[in-house]
Amino acid sequence: MATLLLDCTHGSTKEGFANAARALVSANVSLPPVEAYVSVAAEASEHEHGHAHGEHVHHHHSLQEVHAAIEAAPVTDAVKQEARGVYALIAAAEAKAHGVPETDVHFHEVGAPEAIACVLAACDALSHVPHDQVLATPVCTGFGHVHCAHGVLPIPAPATANVLEGIPTFAGAEEGELTTPTGAALAVHFADRFVPTAAEAEESGADLTLCCNP
């Protein structure tokens, strides 16, 4: 049985996860550049809405717009289903954080074209990595505060904490946002099981390791 280990001991971000997943793909497989996913995902930005916080303008996107971008992507239906699964976790987490139905959730950073592209790239890459099961280490969240579209939030941000509810986590020694909502959702979506400790993960005999935040 081939085992893929998601190493979240340094956190999990969309870029880190996507890049690490792509690095595991055989050289015989030709993947589109991440920029190709961005150009397709950018269709969602045609319908984006913006509002200002101080001197900054933040754009937000609906779940419907995210799904439209995923549907337009140059990937298989199976990969699209995986991407929608990742965003289902994010939508549920954001809905809980804001006390609204999932259909009324407005994504900010996590719904931006580059975020959708990273999710699509990660899902596409893992579809080309043979494995029978996926294990994951406890997730390092980091600590402190992060500045985002909703203002200054504690780390882990509410959406991240909601995605990771019931998952073994630890703050770690490094200040900063080491795990983002999208990075957390990617790890939770793909992991069949989270092991209680990093030591147990090392003893799992994984055939492949994906560092979610290298």
C-alpha cells in the first residue's frame, strides 16, 4: 500500500501545498504551468465586487463564482470535484465564522484567482501521484495576528480554526500565519487520517512526503 504523508509541521499554505504536490509528479507527466490555471480562474474576477477598508480595496467573490472558475478549468471532472470539495470546507468554515448560510459567503483572499489556481494546480498534481492512502501530521498554525480583508485577526484566523476543528494542531515557535484557510482546507480534504504526533508520522513508513509549507 503506497502512503502519501502530508507534512504540516511547518504549516500549510496554498502555494506551498501546490508547489510540493507538483514536485511529486513524475517527469513523464506534463502539467500546465500554474499561470495557466490563473488565466482560466481569472474569469471569476469579471464578476467580482469590491469595497474599501481604509486605503485598501478588497474584492470578494461568491461560491457560485468560484465554482464557475473551477468548471472552466482545463482539468478532468475528477479534479474539478476535488477542487469543489476543498472550497466546500472553506465555505462551511467562513459561514460559521460569519454566522451566515454558505450560499451567502463572500470570499476575499481565498476566492481570488490566484487562490483558485493554486487549488486547481494542487488537485490536478495529486491526481497524477499514485497512492492508496494519505496521512497527515499535526498542523502548525503559527501565532500572533494577521492583517486581512476583515481587519486584524488572531492566528489561526477564525476560518482556519474552523477548518481545523477536531484536527491535531500546535502553535509552533515561529510567529506568523503558517497555515492559511486554503492551505488548511487542502490538507483536511486530502488527508484520510491525521496522526496524533509528528513522531508517529515518521514511523508511518510513508512512500512519499508532501511538505505543505516548505
